[in-house]
Amino acid sequence: MKVLVAVKRVVDYNVKIRVKTDGTDVETSGVKMSMNPFDEIAVEEAVRLKEAGTATEIIAVSLGVPQAQETIRTALAMGADRGIHVQTDAVLEPLAVAKLLKAIVDKESPDLVVLGKQAIDDDSNQTGQMLAALMGWPQGTFASKLEIADGKANVTREVDGGLETVGLNIPCVVTTDLRLNEPRYASLPNIMKAKKKTIEKLTTDDLCVDVTPRLEVLGVEEPAKRQAGVIVADVAELIDKLKNEAKVI
């Protein structure tokens, strides 16, 4: 079984986000970048499938600027077999990403596509669902457990009422949630091996996909700072402030 994993280069989750002085975007110059945490979980799950003998090949795909190859190398060091980088300087919206991934899926014919449920930079939570719709494949989103058996993928997902398990015919799309697994750290020998693994380079023109943005960002600003709390003397004062100042009751 061939598994395709999409990985995105994002601002590291430990970095405090700063807005550019002109208010057009967040500051990324000189900022530490890393693989989207949900995509790390997706790579880990694919590697576990290979270690279990279920998967035979893992392909890591990333879209964007040349530095995205570093993210692919991280996936290769974790255990992916080869990489594909679609280079573009355009701002990629979820639909454009889904269309590019569809073109790669058509080219590679994987049995399973695994990707994070969302990226921590835009929090769109749309790409996996859009890809499944474009492919006409079944989808299992927010997976907290994944089992492959008898040509089906059983995906356990967390819902408001507890846990729901869906059986998907392969090929299918699965998006990963936090509780699916704990990603491994790449060992030094695997990091060195990853340097010798191949990364195929493509462009959006090679895949015949129009990635022109459909949305225009009018401005980016930091959230308003929270005001300091107030200690009230008794319940009566609390109710008075909630009613007359906060106006929530």
C-alpha cells in the first residue's frame, strides 16, 4: 500500500507571533519555521503503518517556497521514502492546495492520503475535506485511531457525544488529530540517510493547476490586550458589574 502524506512549513508553535508593522501579514523573516504539528502526527502514523507491514512506500509532499524542502527532509528523516516538492511563491489557499494534491494523487496513485486536520498558521481545516471531494474518495477526519484491515480503513474520531468509528473503503483520505499518536524524534543516522533520499521538484505549471488567490487580506492586527481583572467584595457587587458594566446579564 502506497501512502501519501502532505506536510506544511509553518511558524514554529513555540514562537510568539508578531504582526508586520504595515499590518499586511505576520512576521516570518528570521523566525524559526518547522513542520505543522498535525502533519508530524500524519507522518508518524504513516511510518507506523510501514513498520507494521501495512504500507510499502511513504511519499512526503510539500507545497510552497524553496525552504519547504527542509520540511520534506524532516519527514524523510522520520521514515518517509521519498519526497515531492511543488515550488511556488504564491499564497496557497486550501482549495489551491487540494487541487495541487489531487494532481499529485492522480500522478502517484496512492492508496491512502494522510494529512493534518489543520495547519496552525491559518487554522482553515478545509484541505483534507476538499481533497476527498475532488477525488470522490471517502474521508475520515479528526482521526484519533486508524486501523487498516481487509481493504478498509477504520477511523475512530472524537465527536461531541464520545467516539465514532467509520469504515472507509480504500483509497481514502484521513486527517489526523492530536491524540492519534506521539511523533518520534528523527535520529542522527536517519537525518544523514534523509540527505540521500530523492525529492522530486515540480511547479504549479507542471501540474496544470491555477493557484491564483480568491481572497484578499485587507489587514492583519494583533488581538486587543485583555484588561486587568477586578476583585469584588461580594456577590452583589459582582452581579452589579455584570449587569451594568459588562452588560452580560
